[in-house]
Amino acid sequence: MNQHLQELQAWVAKQGLDVAYVSNFTNINYYTGFFSDPEERITGLFVFPDHDPLLFVPALSLEAVKKAGWPYAAAGYLDHEDPFARIGDEIRQITPQPRLWGIEKDDLAVYKFEAITRQFPQASFPVDVSRFVEGQKLIKTPEEIAQMVTAGQQADRAFAAGFKALRAGITEQAVVAEIEYAMMKEGVMNMSFDTIVQAGVDAADPHGGPEGTQIQPGELVLFDLGTDNHGYMSDATRTVAFGGEVSAKAKEIYDVCLEAQLTAQAAVRPGLQASALDKIARDIITKAGYGEYFNHRLGHGIGMSTHEFPSIMAGNDMELQPGMCFSIEPGIYIPGVAGVRIEDCVHVTATGCEPFTHTSKAYTTI
């Protein structure tokens, strides 16, 4: 049993639970090494205090479970079968009357919860497994950090492919296609999220995506991308000038955003509160007169998901600890003018932090 799963089983016993139901497929991967997005089908990991765990999957995934090296019981169901009736049968063979359950309240859909209660009408659900998993995943092991270092190297190569693709008249969407094709050719088949390329005023929408907009000389172009390396993610943003000088306002907000990002990244150390780190970057942008245009948190956790606990933002007084991994991504978005975001994800060390990506953040014209 791997370390993560051992810790979960010990926690289940300490909580006095009869069973814990892990329903989030990313968390199932974290504990088992088996990854599959079941879509409309049902996947679940059931952990008992004094019995080996049970992995429940669609029947079509049973071979993949074996290939992943899962050493414990695995059960499957066919599409025409009721998966929760099958789950009930399997669990009752292990513990006939499981009364105290832990569930992932952040993840478990209502219809799944109701299906479990029909199988086990005597059950109660006093404990939220989500909070335990959240805390467990907060501190990455050296092995996990090594996976993320590789993902960061892949992201750096994706930036290089994107910068190479820039030419007058090419669309944002076409640049995305060239980035993802370049990564696929080297064997990176999955990006960690939908790649973002935004040029000029399009980048002033911080939650926008690539459009059919043609990229023109004299514009800033924002790239936000990452890769999936064996289940561990990278995420980084660079903004570059294309084809000549940009407007004075666009260059000014770039300089302010870069100062905020570099200053915050240099300030990371164990014991610093997440809220204080957000304030370091935000104060620089506010002092420059652009505070209203920095309209999101400074950062988010990263690991097996691109957005994990914790948030680096005002109101979160959690102290940073070695092994924590998160983004530092200040942005300035002025509608009708330009948008700039500069981002590295880092892991906290004993004395500071190390970024996963190393593509230059200096103002660059391509």
C-alpha cells in the first residue's frame, strides 16, 4: 500500500468510520495510480479501517486497472447493470452494516449520494473526506515535485513552439494548434488545460480563450499553458510583444506586472502567510494606479489538478510550508487597451522557492 493510501486508511480508522468513499477521479489516481475520467459512468475507491481497499470501475476499465499495478480488489459493472447495486453487494461482503461513512462533499453528486443511501439506508455521513485529501495533497513529496519539474520543462518547450508560430495574420486559434501539435510530436498528448493565446485587446479578458482574431504587429500576445506529465500538471503564463513596439500604456502595464510577479516570487519563504504574499504583489500594482484592473487572486495550488488548495489571496492566513506548490500570477487587464499576466508555479523550499518554468519573463519582442 502506497504512502498516500496508508495515511488515508489510518485516518479512516482514527475517525471511527466504517468506510470512506473517494469519488473524485483525480483523487482516485492519487491513491491508486489508476487514472480514468469515467464521464457518465461510475468509479469509486472504498477505503476501510481494517480491510484492503476496493476499487470499483466500469467493466471496460478492469484491464487498465491491472495495467496500472493496483494490487487489491477491483470490481466492475456492465453498462446495463445498476452500479450502486453492485457497489452495495461488494461492500456488504467486506462489512455487512457500514453505518459511518466519509464522503467527498466537494465532489459527490447528489444522485450518487442518494443512490448510496438507498443501498445503505442506515448510513450516516458525519465526515467530509475532502478536507483530509486537501490537506494531504498540500505538501508534495520529492517524487511528486520531480514529476512537476518535468511538466515545467515541457511547458517551456510549449512556449518556444508558440513564440515560433507567431507571424502577422495568424489567428490565436492557429497558434494554439501549432503549440499542441508540437507537444504531441514529442509525446506529450495532453495539455493540463485548454491552451490560451490572446492578442491585443483580447487579452484584457482574463477568463477568455483563443478566438479567430488575427495577430497583428505592435500587439502584446498572452500565452497561458501547461502540460500533463503522468498526472502532474504545469501551468505558466508569458506575455510577449509581437512585430514591433507596443503602445506606451501596454508597455507600462507589462513593466508593473513584471515587477509585481518578480517581487512576490522573491518574497516566498516558509512562514509567510498566503495573504501577505498576495498583498506584496497587489500593493505594487495598486501603487502604480492599476489596482482595479488586477481582479483575481495572486495564485492557486497545483499538483494533480491545475487548480488545487490553497488559494494565495487576501483572507487566507495559512503559512507557507516547504513542499507547497502554487502559482504566482499577477495580471492587469484594461478593457479596450491590453491585458498582461505573468505566471510561474513554484514549490516552496527551506529558504525560498523554485519555479517549475524558466522561460524568460523579461520584456521580449518577437
